[in-house]
Amino acid sequence: MNLRHILLLCSALWLAGCATTTPTDGTAPDASTASVTSYVPQGPLSPLSNKSARGGKVASLTPPADLWERIRNGFAMPDLEQDLVQNQEQWYSSRPDYIQRMTERSSKYLFYIVEELERRDMPTELALLPYIESAFNPQAVSSAKAAGMWQFMPATGTYFDLKQNSFRDDRRDVMASTRAALDYLQKLYNMFGDWHLALAAYNWGEGSVGRAIKRNQTLGLGTGYTELNMPAETRNYVPKLQAVKNIIAQPGRFSAQLPLIENHPYFQAVEITRDIDVALVAKLADVREEDFRALNPSFHKPVILAAGTPQILLPWDNAKVFRSNLEAYDKGQHASWTVWVLPRTMSVADAAQRAGMSEYDLRTANNIPPRMLIKSGSALMIPRSVEATDVSGQVADTASIAFAPEVVARRSTVKARKGDTIISIARRYNVSSSDVVSWNDLRPNASLRSGQSLTMYLPARVAASVASSGNGRQQTVTKVSRNSKTAVKAVPRNEGKTAVAQKGGTPSKRKR
């Protein structure tokens, strides 16, 4: 080694000694040195276990080419290998059109779900679960009334704060239902410590899985997913997910064609501060209304109530278009509908007259079935006046509509018995005392004579019984609500529908 090489080596050793990352005077390192502090192990070194090596977080310098690759990279559940999986693989692979349709439908939602799973450090297999639950159809409703792409039952949805009312159903909301589903799945995993059991509980119920585990423990049997006694649907639930996972992992093996889903957001959330029509949102965002509803499937009505739904989802590029057009919009009010809360039980015709609508339009806008009265406190969607304000948060969050059946009633004449009073007559025929007073033009404290004839409006079956007993006779037919306290005027059979006494005038537009 010549002198030149020796000098270069000494210089390198001297520079290395000067590059220590910890000051020798005992002071804390500054920001620049702290950021490059090296870890020096203490004591003898030992080899890493396989578990430790797999647990390290290593960031790839190359992002996944598409979302499918990203999903595959996040698979973390143990594989289930059994004949049921092969049966499900055969079922799916023999239906390439079905796979194509549901994977294309999922392209709007998958990126968001994968983002949420990775943020929570949960297995990305769970992003495939809506394929099993609903084929990624957010409007899907099961025979048991489970709804949305994650298929929440009404009670479970309420438990996870998914609001369900006349104007929206958050079980169908893309972001809200995903949040609730991942919360629920994490809760079940924490409860059972096994993803297969957590999935079984998601399908069958945590109580059912818990009881099945206790049964096996009592019998000295295993408590794994494949060892429990389950209904056929739950027995096939995880094999279905495993089959889809295998197809996504190796589409070529199953001759499956997966549509390209790029690894970037499909939609973004946009805030709204005023009630606004769905049709106007679609117009300002330059999207088709059906495409808007595909991203916002929770809305029941043609108007969005800002107090209950302060944000909407729009395709990524259209969100900027919407914001710009909304700011420039000056062609009148944003919402053409509002909500009116009924002050009392009404017929559809009466409510329509007070709301300034035709009976047909009121029924259509509010899905009112035939032969029903609208109960007090129901929230109806009606045309909005110019001076009306936006719907309050309380109404937007709790709006509901309830009905009372119209009961076919007959005008009958009954005779008072000895000692009868207005109250005893009302109780005998299951009507209100005020109705008896109104129907017979009596004072509330009037005395009744034995044999005195009284006019009553009774359900047809009761009226027929009264007539056959000889205690009265039938005269006319009308319709009233069994629960209604409204007085009914006598209407001859040939004059058509019942006339119901109205209280109060047309509702104030301000209060709608």
C-alpha cells in the first residue's frame, strides 16, 4: 500500500469519528442531528423471528399499479382450505358476466374502503365483503330488511349511529355505512380474536357464535370456524369470501377479467350549507342524476336537507365544477321542496288541500298508501314557498311518517239503557265521549233516558252486530280512523266520501 492510499484511509477514519450523532457534552441533540440518530443495539445480537420480520413496516418506493394489486398486498387473513371454498370458486368462475358486473360496480367505492382499512391496519380482504353481502349494490335490500352494500339490519344500524328516517337511510350511505361496518368488524374481532369467527358473527350474530362456542367447549370440542355447528348460510359465508379472494389474487387461474380500477380516489366529499334539490346538484356538477345517486344512495327524496346531510359525494373532477357553478348560481331558490309536520291526524285529501297540492301529488311525493290517514306529527314533503327557511336539524334527523287505517264505519242508531251515561255509551262502543256528544248535538253532561235513540258511527262489523241484536239500525256508510278523535258528520250513502270536521285554517307557510 503506497503513501497516498494510507493518507486517504486515515482521512476517512478521521471524518467518521467526527460524524458522531450524539454530542459529547451531554446536551440534547438539535433537530438536525436528532433526525439522523442511529440506533446502536446493546448486548449480544440474536436473529429475528419470522413473526418479527413480517411485522416490520416497509414502504415500497413503487406504488401499486392498480387497486387490485394494492388489495392483494394487504391480504392478512389465514386462508381457508376446504371443499366448500372450491364449490364457491366454481360457482363464481362459471359466471364471468356476474363477476364483471359486480367488480365494475365496486369501482366507485373500493378505493375509499381500502383507504379506511389501511388506516385502521385491518386486512384488505374485508374490502371484498360487500361482494358477498350485496354484490356492491348500495340499494340492495334483503328479505330480512337488511339494507346497503354492507347489509345492516335496522336495529344494528341504529346501534352504530346510522340514521334511518323519511328522508335518508344511512345504512346505504357509502362513507357512513363503511365506517359502521369496519367498527362492527373490529369489535367482533376483538371479541373472538379470530377473523373467521368475526365474519361468522357479522353474518349470524355475535350472540349466536358465542353460544356455539360455549356448546363446543362444554362438549370438549374445538371452537374454530370450521368446528362450530352453524346454519348453512353462515357455513358458506367465509368460503364465499375466500373464493372471491382467490379469484382476485389469481384472476388468470379462474379465467376472470377484472376491470381496471386505478389506485386513486373516485369521489370526494363536498360540503353543502343550504337545502338543495338533487336535480340541481346534478345539473351544477354536470353529472347524470343516476350517477349522483350511485354515490349518494341514502337519499329518499328529491331534496337534500343540509341540516341532516351537510356533505355530498361527487366524482373527483366534478366536485370543482359543482363548487364553481354553485357559487355563480343566481336563478332562484336552491330547493323547491320543504317539510311540513302535521299538527293532527288528517285524511290525505285534507292534508293535500292545506299544502296546496293535489292528492295524487302528495301521495306520490310521500309514498302514502291507499286507505290510510296520516297521523299527527308526520313529516310530509311539500312544495316550498319563496319565504320558507331551511328545514331544522331536529326535523331532518327525526322526520318520520305514520299512518292510521281508515275504518269502514256505518251510521247506526242505538238505544240507551237504564242508567246509561254518555261515558258508558262511549265505552261500550269503543268511541270517545266527545264524538258521542258531537254526533247527537248533546251537552257533555247531558242525562240520557232509557230507550233514548243515539246516532253512532261504528265499524261495519260492530254496526251489523248491533243491528242484528235489535238494539239499533244501520243507515249510512262512511270512513273514519279507528284512532281519530275527529268528529264525523252524517253523510248519506249516495253523497260519496266522509266529510271530516276541520280544525284551524291553512298551515302557515312559515311553519312548513
